Amino acid sequence: MGKAILKLIEEDPGACLAASYGRNSSDDLDDFIRKSSVIIDFSTPQLMSALLDGLNSNPRPLVSGTTAHNNFEKLNELSTKTAVLWAPNMSIGSNLMIGFIESNLSHLSKFETYISEMHHKHKRDPLSGTATLMQDILEKHNPGGKYRRTE
């Protein structure tokens, strides 16, 4: 996702990349935050945690699609200071699918549900945030139900 965003910024004459930060960066994270008016984050859970620590000290609006993390308290704290958008999947299709599941829970609970996903070979976390969210929605509606995710 990060590469796709960089490509869009390069192609848009009205957009400007003020700073970037990554796992191979030797830049100072606090300096990166100060240079930025908005942070777009599709990183790792570890980097996201450090980023949220910095943002809670020096708030900037955040858009994040980082998954497999447990930084919800830090996200909630930041959301009291500035705009925050976090979603496990930013695609329209996935969000329509989530909406379908939420709208049809009473019907879906009559079936044994399996969640199976396929990704590119470089995917870092084996089960996506989207699959996890789908399972969480199904289990919340039907706590005794059996849901299995397969890789």
C-alpha cells in the first residue's frame, strides 16, 4: 500500500511528500513528525507503536492501515487530540463485504462460516486485518458459533 501511495503522490501535481520514514531510515522519528502535516501509515505494528508515542506528544492527523497491532489505547488517545482514521482495509470492495456481513448477521448465523484468504507472497502478517475483523463481527453476534479462518 505504501508504494501505491507514493506513486499517487508522484503523479499528482497538487500533492507533496514532505517526509518519509521507514524501517531502513536513519532519520529521527520526532523530526519526521514535525515536518509532516498529515501522517499516512502502512507500516509494522512496532513502528506504529513508536509513531503513536510521538504523535501523542506532537499531534498530527493520522491515516493508518497498519494491522496486527494492539495500539488501540494509543489510537484512542490520539483521536482526542486530532483526526484519526484507522481501518484494517482501505478498499471499497472489502468495506462493502464487511457491510454485507453486518447487515446479514441474522442469516449468516444459521451457517457454519469459513474465512479463507489469499495474498501476495510478500505479505508479512499471515492473517489479514480484514479476515480478523470479519471473524470478530461474526463472533460478536454469535459468541457460541464456530468460525474458522484458513490460510
